[in-house]
Amino acid sequence: MSVIIAGERSGVGKTTVTLALLASLCRRDRSVQSFKVGPDYIDPMFHQHVTNRACRNLDPVLTSETYVQQCFARHSQLSEYAVVEGVMGLFDGIGHRESGMEHGKEKRKSTDFASTAHIARLLDLPVVLVIDCSRLSGSVAAIAHGYKSFDPQIKIAGVVLNRVGSDRHLSLLKDSLKSLQLPILGVLRRQDNITIPDRHLGLVPTAELRQLDAVINRLADLGDTCFDWQSLLPLLKSKPLPISSSPHLPTPYSPVRIAIVRDRAFNFYYQDNLDLLQQLGAELVYWSPLVDAELPKDVQGMYFGGGFPEVFAQQLAENITARNAVKTAILKGMPTIAECGGLMYLCEQITDFEAKSWPMVGVLPTSALMGGRLTLGYRRAVALQDNLLVKAGKTIYGHEFHRSRLTSTPNQPLFDTSRYDSEENMGYEGWGLPMNVYASYVHLHWGESVEIPQQFIQQCRSYSSLI
């Protein structure tokens, strides 16, 4: 069955509740598969740290409604239990779009496309609603009633009351909810000893948190005592689901070694993308421009994910041998993908929040400047030229999330971009070097676009034949 952990709005404690559930289940040696609604990279890192299983993103904008259903069906059956963490508030989507619209195929009007509620309907899953009770008592019933009755297709299995202050406070909350006959599946008191630090793009990633295991243990203790497990466990139990056939992938005819940059500075990757590369014949070799002096031996391509290069700019700058190795490989024609943080690393320099500038690889004739303005949202991007990943005229869908900007724009940009949920033009975007570099702020999920990793691997094979 599984459930979706949803919030009545952002910041009510969805991630805390989800991690407490996962940690408590794993402490009992139960196998559990987690999912995250939306394009988020950081919350899935915490899920994976707890479960030792890669968390899967469920995002119908980056992929499609069909892909979301297939992904959930495929991975939820590999574990005894499954938990889905929602995004923002339950009904917060990207606006007036067509539900059932898989990149242009319109079906019916919806105001919550890509919301947690949308995913709940797609997967036919009950919702556990997390309510922040820190500043209310009797009003909790009005909130719960509104969410329960707003959409008859959404089944609210129960509520979790978070940030409860005292026994008296809890008594008032329970009395108010009695008339709704809505189960209270968990009660979390105000917690002062469970905190996960955050910064300009959300939570600090797991690789940077030295005390994370201690925090997870406290979350497991919380989960052991705060949930109504007798009611929750049957909801969480995975059940067999029909799985439609996956697209046929060609049998690899020669191995390709691809360097995947993964460390504290670069760690934003969708696991599905890495899986696709392997299924298409790639051997993934992980390395770090923070600590490694050279590229891994005999690699034929590089993949720089997003992350926080601005936080580690000094260390990246000081590793001159790694910067030179990357630059030399690119100038020799090695196929290279660089998304967001990876794009910043390929620039001439990064200027951090303290206005200090640090030299980077220098293959892109621009600099990345950190600033206060957040660029956020789904993008529709139309390729203006043939490039490493797509042909001219191809439309792709991605997501931007960054607080940096480039000091100059390319003479021949890769894409003409617009918001996904409106016709608002976002300008030209993306840098490329002939056909071997793809550098863009737009993060891509390849699940519904297998031709993208196929094209990348083909370019890597072509490069290997030249060296």
C-alpha cells in the first residue's frame, strides 16, 4: 500500500516525520524503499543515509505521469515497506496545467499538477497529513476537515500532530479532532535536540554532517515512541502492483568508463540517471576534484552534477592539478556534462558570498557570481543547436535551483527557455563547446528521455576511438 507523508504547508515537519519513520523501521531490520515527490536532491540523500537504498524521485514534470507510476511500482516491490515524502503543502503544484498531460498530451484541467495530491491520485495512495500545532489548538479540526474534504479523490488516512507543547495542549488537540473521526497516527513533541542545519539552498547535505548518525539515532528513538505503529504498519506494507514494460535498451557492445564527480562539493544526481548510464554500458568511476590530483585512468567521459562548489571554492581552486586535468581533457574533446554546480566549476572563476574570487577550470569564458536572488522553477527548454545531448529543435524539461548568476552570456546558447507553467520567457541558457561540452543550470531527469544518455554514451565511444 504505502502512504504519502504530506504537509498542510511547507515547513511543518514532513522531513522530520519521514526520517523518524524510516529510521525506526530500519532499526527493526525492516527493508524500506523511500520516494520523494518533486525535483529535490537533498532530502533523498537523508533517506538513503537511513535506508541504505537510493531514494527515487517522483516528478511528472521532469518525467511523466506514466513514468512516476512505473518507477513507484518497480521499486516499491523490492522492499517490505514503502514511504513517500511529499513536497510543499498537499495541494501545492505548479498551477493551471492539464492532469494527464505528458509533455503536451492534454487531458483534463488541474490546478495542482506535480503536487503531492497529484502523486497520491496517480498512485492511489492514502495520505498522512502532518500538521504544525505549535500555534493552534481547537483550530486543528478546521484545518484537518478542510484537507479531508477538499478533494474527494484524496484519502486522508490520518494526521500526525507535530510540535505539540504539553499534555494539556495535546488534550485540546485530541478533543477538537474527535468529531472528525480522523485517526491520530503520531504525536511529536517540540524537539530541541533534533536539528539538521540548513543554508541558502535548503538542508546541508549528508556528506557534510559529522554528527548525522547521532541525529538519526535520536530520530529513530522518536519514531519508536511517537507513532501508532499498529495502525501505520499495515498502511506502509508494500503490495504487488502491475508494472508496464520498460523501454528496450540496446545491449552494450563495448564498455565506456565515465568519471562521475561525487564529493561534498558535487552530489546532486538522480539515481535513475546513473542507473540508465550503467544499463547502457557505462562503467561509473567516482572521483573528487576536492581531493584527487588526477582524473581516473582511461575514462572517456565526465559527468559533473550540481552541488555547492561555492562553499568549497577555495579547496577546489587550490587543487590545481585536478583543474588542469579537467581542462586538458575537455580541450582534447572529452564529452562532458556539467549541470549547475558543475557548470560553475568549468567557469573561469567563482565569486563567493563574501565577494572572494577563486579560479576554476576556465574552459567557459564566464564567471559565476553568488548573490541573494534565488532562481527557482521548472523549465521548458528548446535546443537552439545540436549539442552533446540533444538535437536542435528538441524540447526538454528540467528544473533550476541556484543563487548564482553568470557574468556573461554565450554567443551561441544551447537553449531558449521558458517557465513550464506559463509562457513567460526566461531567456537564453546553456554553454557548449563544439559537441563535447554540455553545461547548463537546468537539471535534467533522463527517465523519460533515454535518448539523452544514449547520445552521451555514443559520443564517449566516438571520443575513445580517437585516442
